[in-house]
Amino acid sequence: MSTQITYLDNNATTRPDDRVVAAMLPMLTEFYANPSSAHQFGAQAAAQVEAAREQVAALIGARDSEIVFTSGGTEADNLALRGVLAADPRKRHLIVTTVEHHAIVETAEQLEHEGYAVTHLPVDAHGRLDLAAAAAAIRADTALISLMLANNETGVIFPVREVCEVARQRGVPVHTDAVNALGKIPVKVDELGVALLSLSAHKIYGPKGAGALYVRRGTPLVPCQRGGSQERKRRGGTLNVPGIVGLGMACQMLREQEPMVNARIGALRERLEAELRRRCPDVCVMGSESPRLPNTACVCFPGIPSEPLVILLSEAGICVSTGAACASGSLEPSHVLRGMGIDPQIAQGEIRMSLGRFNTDADLERLFEVLPAALRKVAATVG
């Protein structure tokens, strides 16, 4: 096992920035009171929470009162879907896409078991959504449309603003899971036109266990987690003050520096894909014909199963991910590539490399040093 770590899995999680950690530490040692307490010590903690709320709101162009803190993106997604559906029992129809994050996919499946109707919008081979299909799916009883802003596997960006324009004409609110888009492309709620938006701290160099749901003023929402009047009665439970403060600092840092950082990351990604195509002419780059996040390279090596390749790279200290999962003793392509209609023989070789602000050219050099031998070794085992 290599002690040298080359981390190329930033869509899974990011390393907390040192400034985020520094902002969080006083919340554990100095401002540790319950922010719901009536005494002045609690008020000091509450003030830290509200300062973070302002930082999150400022990043996405929202009002402070429209930010609901959660334990992360998964809870935010669940609250968006269940909270809106519960607010109007007469409307029993939900629209999602076939390539959403599991937080949406599995919640939608459970809602179907509970009697809701769910329409799953398809994407094409390039991961693109058909706007006409989205418009045609809206019904009189549609309560919500939920589609991600950018796909976490392929990086393909969805036309959320255009969907919102169609939905607004029909009086249907739109939720977007922006967890993997935030920090990589500009995200402003008014420009998008969404009623709800999910985000997560650990994808933007903040801590795990903290996230938020933006809820546009006037959007009916029933709380899913009860047990207190926190978050204006929209989400009960003692607030995770250190995590919230970390989220706030991460958002502030994105406002200050991320455009320049993303330009550099985009150039790294272009170099990565160009070198992969040069070294492996049969490599397939997923979503390359579509608008994509600047940091995400989702590639497939035909005939090379991804799981053993990821393991070999890991043993060499290189961290990447795969959309494949071991099911019933055989590798199954990810639901995203299945949704795109990718040949299973190709999709089984899916590798996702996602870059972040701490990556450098040296990381790519290390990957190119190790990858060819790893590919040959896996090919020999399946040949």
C-alpha cells in the first residue's frame, strides 16, 4: 500500500480547507452552548449560526430566512421531496430524472410504494435531458419537479433554468440538487428560478454532516424531522453549530476565489482527458458532447472492469471512484450510464476522476505513471 496519496475523488468528498477547520474549532471549545438556549451563552452560539446563514445565502443569492440547515445533501433532498408533497395532499405526482443521485432515486421509489405517481425523465447517450419530454410530463396533479443541476458521475449540466420556465407557466415548483454543482459553476437561485435547492458542505471543502436546503419564500413545506421549533419550525433538532459554521466559511471562500480556481481545474481536466485519449485510443469519455462541470472526467475503458482497476490504483495511492456496484456477484453498470443507454460492456469500465482546488499537474503525472501498468494487469486477468 502506497503512503503517497493522489486524491482524484473530489465529487465524493473534498478535503476540508484549513480556514474552514480554523473557523470550526472555536465552536467546539468556546461557543459550545446550545444555540436554542435562552441565556447569553446560547445567544452567542446562535449568532454564529446566523452569520453562517448569511454566508450561505449570499453565495446563492437567497434571503437568510430561506436557508434551512440540514445534516447534508441527502437530508435536504428528502426534505424537499417529502416536504413539498406533504404540503398539498391533493397533488400526488412527482417528476424526476433517471440519473438523479440515490438520495432522490431511492426517495422517489419509496414514494411510489406509498402511492405517489412518479415520472422518470430519460436522458440521451450524452446525458442530456429532453426539454419537450419534461414539459409533456407535467400533469394537473404534479406537485414537484426535481432534477439535479449537474450529474455527480458524468458532470453533465442540466437545463434547470429552462425547465423552471416551463414549470412556472404550469404552476409547478422545481427543486434542484446542486450538491455537486456548487463551487464548480455559478449557482444563483433567482437566475435558475428554482423553488428549492440542496447543497452540502463536504463537497465544497467544508465538513461532513452539514448541508442546507434553500426554500423560496412562500413555498409550502411540511417538516420531515420533528422535535423542536428550530429552523423556523421547518427542521427540528439541535443545530450542528461547528458544521454550520464550517459550511458558512466554505461558502464565503467560494465567493472570494472559486472562479479563478475553476479555470485552473478546467485546464487540468482538459489535459487529463487529452492524455487519456492519447494513451488509450479506445477510451470513452462520458458526456463529452454536453456542457459539463470543469472538474469531472467520467471515462470508460472497454473490456476493463472498473472495480479491480480502482483497487489497483488505490494500492498505488491513487484515489478514484467507479459508478459500478457489486450486485449478486457480478458487476452492474451504474444507473446513470444505464440511463444514458451505454453498452453494459463499456459501462462496466467506468472510472470517475474528479479534480479539486488542491490538485496539481503532479497529481496527473502520478496517475499517468501508474495507470498503464494497472490497465495491462486488469486486461490480463480478464483476457
